[in-house]
Amino acid sequence: MGDEVSDGRDGSQAAGAAGVRPRSGLRALVVEDETKLAELLGSYLARDGFDVAVVHDGLEAVATARAVDPDVVVLDLGLPGLDGVEVCRQLRTFSDAYVVMLTARSEEVDTLIGLSVGADDYMTKPFSPRVLMARVQAMMRRPRQPDEADALEGARTFGALVIDPLGRDVWLDGELLSLTRTEFDLLAALAERPRMAFSRRQLIDAVWGPTWVGDEHLVDVHIGHLRRKLDDDATHARFIRTVRGVGYRMGTGQ
């Protein structure tokens, strides 16, 4: 097991042997409550050319991610404050950083939960630093913004409405709409599961995060903004339907 995270020597040698070029200007965030491990992971990423921020709890992770806008996040599942799943959910409301989730538990359900909230990859402790860095390098080689063909392939269509979740663009009758980040996230959440009737709380969790506290009718305000931009009539809705006693769901666009 000498290849596992231990003293940092094998990781730096592996990076040098691979001839990895420094990635000046790219930022990494390490979120790990084990201080020594956090510092070790940060050193690997720094050797690979990243500007690195290291934090040790979930609440600080969200705040730091907003401040530094990382390109990649190494995120432990078991954290004080907010756990890794909640951190990842909140991160995905404002960032498209690549996320590698770490856990000491190997049960398949943890993997499914982690990936369902937007993690790009998943590693179980103990792990090889060479494998971690190889996965980070592979992710950074993938373009985050798709080309036009990829965008169209991943687009979701509801009549005259086209939603591109990868490029974060929305077209109505061929015209590109100007949506706020919150409006886009809310529409994308509905479009991701178009047959599902979402409650306000479910939409709050999906867009604002499960720790958000306040008047859940904030959802209604943003739905109203969206409907105006979509030229949608609440009484005869094409795109965002009201489900009485529940909340909202996507319409067919007809």
C-alpha cells in the first residue's frame, strides 16, 4: 500500500515524471477536515501549478468557493458544519468547478449520492496521490464549455423553448434570452425532471441550497420573473405549470 497518501514523495515524483506543465492562473480548493491530509493534497496541487486554498469545514468551503472561484475542488464527504454532499449542492448553484469527492466509506450509495449532486469524480480513502492527480489532470483537459454541436446535443426542448444546461443558454423562438443565474438554475431544475411536480422546498434545495432559511414564496417571485421573460401565461402555461397544492413542473411548450 506504499502508493497511498502518506508522505507526499511519490506524488511529486509522479508529476515530474509525467512532465506536467504548470497551470498558471488556475485555482484549486481543498476541503478536508484532516489537517495533515489537507496540507498534503494542497501541496500536490500547488506542485502541479494551481493556486491553492485549503479549508477544513463545510461552511467555510462555500464561502471560500464564492470568493476564489476555483477551477477544481477536492471535497471530503465527512465535514463539520455542512457535509460534502451539502457543500457540493450549494457549490453547484454558483460554480461549474470540477469536483472530486473524497470519502472514508466505500458503500455504493455514497458514490451515487455524491455524483447526483454534481461531483465529477469520487475517490475512497486511502488513495494514491498519483491517481488523484491523474484524475484532476484528465478533468482539466476536458473543456467545461461545450462546442456548438455538444451544446445542441445536450439541449432540452419544450416546444419553442430550448434549454442548454451545459452552456447555460436559453432560447425562445430562436432568440437568446437574458436570464439571471438564479432564473436559469430554477428553470434548469424544472427541466431536468420535466415529469416531476416540485414543491417550493424542493426547488429551494435545488437552487438556493438546503440550508437556506426564509420565506419559500421567494420561489414564486422568481417563477413570476421567468414567466414574464418566457412570455408565459400562468393560467394557460406552456412552459412552467402550476400544480395546485404542490408547486411547479415543466410544461410541454404546446
